Amino acid sequence: MNDQKSPKRSIKMSDVAREAGVSPMTVSNAFKHPAKVVAETRERVFSVAARLGYVPNLMAGNLASGRSNIVAAIAPSIQNSNFAGMIIGLENALRARGYHLIISVVDKIEREFEAVRALIGRRVDGIVLTGVNRDDATRTMLVNAGIPLVETWDLEGPFIDMGVGFSARKAAKDITRLMIASGKRRIGLAGYEVSNNRRFQERVIGFEEAMMEAGLSPNLTAFVPDWSGFSGGRLAMDELLGREPLLEGMFCFTDVLATGALFECMRRGWDVPGRFAIAGYGDYEIAAEVPPGLTTIHTPGDKIGEAAADMILRRINGGDTSDMIIDVGYRLVVRGSV
């Protein structure tokens, strides 16, 4: 006796049409072009489809139209609140125009080639990348693919196609100038051991320019592993204080490092900012909550995502893309730590 159940017949468009009392074309339009279907009819089609477990096959239509209505984003992390903000901005802007977003998390530049190749192979309509650091093979593949591409979180380029971001160098320079204006002279920088990360390199340059303009030494820098979390702030402080016991402050690559430095000051019983001033970067949620409040740079991830989506959709639909590079700016947020 064979106890195996025979596989269920897949639900077809014609089944939904029959149950909903409409034509198969109406079912097709309800899913692909919902604006063409009267709201009451559309909802009835969706209700029947959900009850029957019908999932439309979009591939056939995509082959005919040459569109997938899917945009892909590659981000180094979704734990970072700024990257999460960019993803939310992308998702909201794309969904409002009938597009879907798929996300690939790639934390190493060496893995980006495979991720990009997989996305191009799935015929996405556009790609959003983080930064402008690409190896030659990935850059060549993207150029040859010819699909709309936006590189984000950078303003200097060079861009393969389009770009949206802000000047990390100017942001770092502004917040270092603020520390100097507060009376601090022996200021260090806490960063990550990521030598090929352009966004981080720009922060170092901005710090160095501000220090040299003020006639101060730019050489007090310490770099910790990018996985070190809050402890990285303590590690950087320990290293810098070992080289300069009279260190008066520290600019950190991220609010995570800066918060770790604040915790270390608490352990040492140091007044912030009296004995030691601390500045961060990113304006993460914790920045406003940790005492005495973290002075930092607000980076608008949501605006970057919204702008990237708009640029890709304009390119897809033949709109004006003369503004190929968009500066969304940044904001200096002054709290109690400086």
C-alpha cells in the first residue's frame, strides 16, 4: 500500500478568475497593474487568491517587458542604524512606485563580486551599493551590465553611474574643529583597521586637516578591529593615553566607539567633557541617551535611500537624471560630551 500523498495541483490564474467571477486578464492586471482594476474587483481578486493560495508567476511577464520591478541593495551591515535607515528609505520609496527591494549583506569587498553577479543574473532593474570601493572585476561587470546604479555614502567618487551621499571629510573636519574651539588641544582619533575603506579614510583626512590648520599634531591616531564593539573605544583610549598621558579628547569613527570611550571615562571617574571630550559619528539612537549626551554627526541614511530610489526610477523611466550626484548633507549635533 502506498501511503504517499499525490502532490496537489498548483493553483492557476484561471482558477482565481473563475472563483472571483472575472476574466484571467483582470486577475493578471490586479497583480501587475493594480491601478487598472476597480478597487472592489481588485480586492475580491486578492481575497480569492489568498484563500486559494495562488501566487502569480511574474517571470513570464518580466521576460516580455524586460522589467523585474525589483531593485537590489548591497550593504555592509544592517545592524548599523544608518544603513538600516537607508534600507527603510529605499523600501518606502520603491514600494510607493510598485517596486520591490531585495537586500544582500556583504561585509567584505572581496565578496562583492559574487553578490553583484548573482543580482545581475536575476535581472534586477537597478542596484544600490555602499561606497565607491570596487575591485576592477566588479567595476567592469557593472559597467557592462548597463543597468541603473547608485553608489551611496560618498560624494567624492569616482562614480560608475550615479552617486548620493555627503562629504565625510568635511563632517570629520567640522566636528574636530568644534573640539578645538572648546579649548582642547591634545585630541586623538579612534578608528577601525580597515585600510581600503574610503569612507573611513575621508574621516581621517578631515581630522588631520582640522588639527593641522590649528597648528596641532594630527598624529594621535589609534585603530582597533572593526568587530570590537564598545570595547574598541576603551582599547583606543588605552593606546592613545599610553602615547600621550595628557590626552584631552577623542574623535571616534562611530558612535559605538565613542560610547565605549564614555563608558571608560565613567570607570575612571573622569568628568566629560571637563577632563576628556568625546565626539562620535552617526547619531545612533544611543547617542542621545548615554550621559552626558554624545556630540556627533547626524548622517541621513533615510534621505540617502530615498534619493537613490528616485534616481534609479527616473533612469528606468527615461526621466531627467542630469543631477547624477546628490549631496544630502549632514548635521552637527552638539550634546554634553564636547
